[in-house]
Amino acid sequence: MPAQLNGSMTASIPLRITGDQTTVLCKQHKHSRSSYSESSPLANSRNNSLTFRPPKRLMSNPDKTIAVINASGRQAASFIRVATAVGYHVRAQLRNLEGVVAAEVSTNPNVTVFVGELYTRHSPSDVNRDVTKYGPLAGVGVNYDLINNLFRGSQLAFINTTFYGDEIAIGKALADAAKRAGIQHYVYSSMPDHAAYNTGWPSLPLWAAKHEVEQYVRQLRLPASFVYTGIYNNNFTSLQYPLFCMELQKDGSFTWQAPFHEDAKLPWLDAEHDVGPAILQIFKDGPSKWSGERIALAYEYLSPREACRLFSRGVGRRVRYVRGPININVRIPAGYREQLVGLEKLFSPDEKDARKQPPYFGDPKLELSCPSEALELWEGPRGLEEYAREMFPLEEEANGLTWMLEEDISDDEDVHAAATSVEQLRINDGDDDSDDDNDDGLIMRGRKRDEEEWLA
């Protein structure tokens, strides 16, 4: 049957292929929707001078096909928008077709979509087999059929693995398939294992898994590059998400509480706006320039105090930073909970000396390249102040919140209700031992956040 998405998806031809309920959608569409916006000069940030401007490069002929996974994540969706806009074709894996981002990707005429998970479930009798190294999922296999089909006919690949399934096994399978397919340039979105840089630092499970996959890609001698993304501007929300909750106060101001030292610098990135053009330039430059390189994708290098100052200037409200533990007020996946526990230990709120805070990227040399190396790839980033002014209120409204529409914020009850309405957030508290907890993102739902893989 032809598929429909929100009334905007034209007829599709679903083709069933072997594997774990994997579907390929070969589409014929006349147009696609873009959410790309104007770039920011970052003129107001003293940490991000654009005095260095590399020479313009000629456009390459976009006659190649790019394999992408987790296509509804912020990184992948940003890249797909930019790459297809200049003529590249993308073969994209989506976990499902739900939500506005999946609809955008699946209705793009330059995208062939593969719908299905990258992992498979074993039978209940195999529940103790293939336990993930850094995550809680047991009995998880790899969807080799989907992965092999994804790379067929592709010459390039942008791969950002996530904690859905056994990330290490999936990451290795993807690299193996890319090697067999003769991928000419493999860009992997990695993160550090801090324990590899200092044995006194804990490993963050979700990042350490990426580090192990990176090491495997290097062993295969793929023509590969490795991007390390800074903290997403887009992570901020007044919903009760842990770590980046901008909690709306009764006086209309915001408070951000996190364990980071208030004066220690952190790398920042607007993932939706700036990942795409940066990755595209890496592909244009090719492996001759970037093979084997770690590239820091961060366009601002700001302490939490500085970040809150810029955010306040953008949103037009007071934003206060509070250094403290990570509050977990909603049900979250067990793997992500372990990540937060490790992160609080790594960036201890009890450490008084800002100079002793571990580098976010693990390697101090990588952070020294912020933001100059990223600016070499893409000169028009959107900074935190611009994000807070132009995008944050729109995302909040899309999540069902109304604080940005309130002219009179003196009514304490109205302000509080606008931030925490149970009907809007559908918070799901309490313990639930169902297997679905291992697969879901945060269970708290807004109208937008549950429609994207926001951690990717």
C-alpha cells in the first residue's frame, strides 16, 4: 500500500528485503521541506573571532552516493539537508517513519530510506548472550542484511552510531561492510574514552563505545576521518530533561544546573545548523587532507557562566548557572543513566580548581583547535546567543510550552504551569521493568522531542 506521512508524503513503493523487518522506500517526490536557516557571524562572542577566513574552494561534482545511519538524529538530519541540497544522493537508515524529522528525510527526493533497526533481538532463551559491553541490553544481535544493503552503490559514508543495540558490535559491522563496499571516505562521529587519556578519569559508557569503534575503524585502515562534536546548543530545554534543563523559574528567569565548573571552558555546537556544512566540506576536501584525523566540531569555547550570559542576551531573560549534581526527574534509559553517573563523576561538582576539570574531548590538543579547525570547514555557524534568540522559543513552543507567549509573567502559577504541565509533558515516572525501557529515549514526551533522536 502507498505510504502517507502527515498528508505530505506522496506515493511510495515499499520493497521488502530480508532482515529484521527492514523496508526500503524508493520514492518519487516533487519537492522536500527544508529547515535550514540563516548563518550567524558570532560577532558578539570574544571567543569566536572570524578574522581567519580560509580561501573559498570550488564546488565538487556531487555525483556520489552517501550512506547515513540514524537519519532522524540531529547530526545526520543536518548533513542530509545540506548534502542533498547540492545534489548528492543519500541512502539513509531510519528506525521508523514517525515524527517531523523522519518525514522530512523520507520525503526528500534525493534520499533512499531503509526503515529498520540496526540491531536484532534474539529469542528469550538467548537472553544472556551478546550482552553489550557498555550498555544494559542483553540478547542483542546485528542486522547485517540492512547494513549490507545500506552500503550498496555508496561511495561515501557518514556514520553516527547510538546506544540503541550493541553500539560496538553495530559499529564494527558498519565498518566491515564499508570496507567490503570499497567506501572511499568514511566519516565517523566519535567521542573520547577519557580513561584512555588518564587512568584516573572514568570511562563514560556511551562515549567509550564510540572510542572503541573508532579504534576498530583505524585497524581496518579505512580512509576515515573522525569528528568530535561539542555540546549541542539544541540540548537546552525547559522540559525536565537531565543535564541540560533550562528550568523556568517563578519570576520568568531560567536556571541551568550541571556539574561543570562554572569557569572551565567547554566546546559548543549548533548541531542542526552546523554539522551538515562542516561534514560536507570534509567530504569535499577528501581523505587526502583528513584521513586518520580527529576533528573538533565546536564553534564556541565557553564556560558555563559565559554560555548563560550569551543565552540570556539571546532569550531576553535572566539565566543563572548553578553548579551541582545532575537531577534526574523522569524515567530514562538505563544506558543513559549510567552515562550521567559517569559524567558527574568525571566533571565533579566538588572540584574547586577549574584547571583540573578534564577536557571535554579528552585530548587537550583537540580542544586547542576549537574553534579554528571548525571554522576552516564552515564559516557561518549559529552561536548560542543566536540560537537562544531565534530557535529556542520555537522549539519550546513545538514542545507544547507557552512561556514565550506570556506577556505578563508576574503570575507565578501561570509561569510554573507553562513549564511543567503534566498534560503537555506526559511525564512517566516510576520504575518499569519492561524491555521497552532499553529501547526508548526519554519517556517524557513533548510534541517535538519524542519525534527525533535528540541524543544523536
